[in-house]
Amino acid sequence: MSSKRVLIVEDESDIREILIYNLRREGFIAEGYASGREGLEAIKRLKPDLVILDLMLPELDGLTVCQQVRADPSVHSTPIIIVSAKEEESDIILGLGLGADDYMTKPFSPRELIARVKAVLRRGQAVSDGPQNDRITIGELVIDVERHEVTVGDESIPLTATEFKLLHQLASFPGRAFSREQLLNRALGEGVVVVDRNIDVHIRAVRKKLGSLADSIETVRGIGYRFADPRSDRSS
Ligand code: CA
């Protein structure tokens, strides 16, 4: 397997160097850029396999960089992990809404970083927003889209149309966090009458019905929800 190229856009040189060091040690080609403008230019020039993007950056902030990458057909599907300080939770939600694939809050450990980078690369073209079709199998959970049926082991799980769509959206992208707004827009979409727009209520109902698998829908504090990635050792 050829080495994957990861670009780091981060203005704090200490953090940038630690990221580069740890990624190189894992066999990645890693390069750092200190401003949003330099980072964006490098992304367009080098077409990396993944970008780690700080939000608070000189010249161009991270959200703008994210937006411009997604708007450029030559690089629009580049996976992006945004990094930010904990206090910038609303920016993380904006970032996910602009198509970032995942996020990390500072401080994070090198181990968490590497796990996250590998998970996002594994997911591949994670920016495609539509859930998968036909059938999703995650451990004991089977979502049969055509038959609109969910089973856990031998047991059939009766879900409402809204609950089904939410579970389908989350389970299509294990490990990826979605904000409530994204779930409303993407999972439920247009043409669907949602009586109760309170996502939390629906999620609670899905969890209850999933029984022993209730924990597979994780609450991402300050952000929204995600389906636990069965291959990730990340704890939350
Ligand atoms: Ca910064």
C-alpha cells in the first residue's frame, strides 16, 4: 500500500509538529501549513488523502477553508478532520454542516489522532451524503432498506418511519457525528412530514427499541449523535 498523504493546517507550531511527527511515525506522508490560505493552496496543489484542519487560523479561517474545498470539484471529496478548542462547539457543528468528516477537540492524544485518521480513511468517500441502499449489517443489527425492516438477531424491531430513517442515516456512517440539524435535513429530508421535530425524542425511542444495542447510538456531547464505529477503539 502506498503511503497516504495527510496535510495539517494548524498555526500553533507545537501542535503542528507533534501531528507531523506522529503521522510520519505511522507511515503517512505528513506536511504542515501555518495559515488557512497556504493550507488551501496546498490542498488544491497536492490533492492529499486527508486534511487535518484547525478552525482558528490566520488569513482564512478553517470553516472557510472547509467550505472552499467542498466547493472545488478537483478536491471536493477530500476527507477533512477539523480540530478546535472545546469552547468552539458551535463551530464544530458548523464544520460538520459544511461537510467535515470528523472532528477532534484539543487537547487530543496522538493515539486518538491516529485512530481517527485511520477511521476516516477507511470510510473512504465519506462526504457522499446519501445513506447506503439495500442492506446494512453491523454485528447483530441488520437494516433491510428495501423491506423497511430492522432486526437485532432474530428479533424484528418495529420502528416508525422517522425512527427508521434516523437509524439508517446514522448506521450508514459508523463513527461519524451528525448534528441534530443535519439529521433533520439529511435523514428526514424534504417531503417527509415530521410531526415532532425534536430529534432527541426520536433517538430515545430508537434506543429503547434497540434494547441490548441501545448504546450503539452514542450521544456526542454538544454536537448530536453518531452510530458507534465497531472497528474503532475510541471511547467517548
Ligand atoms: Ca489555531
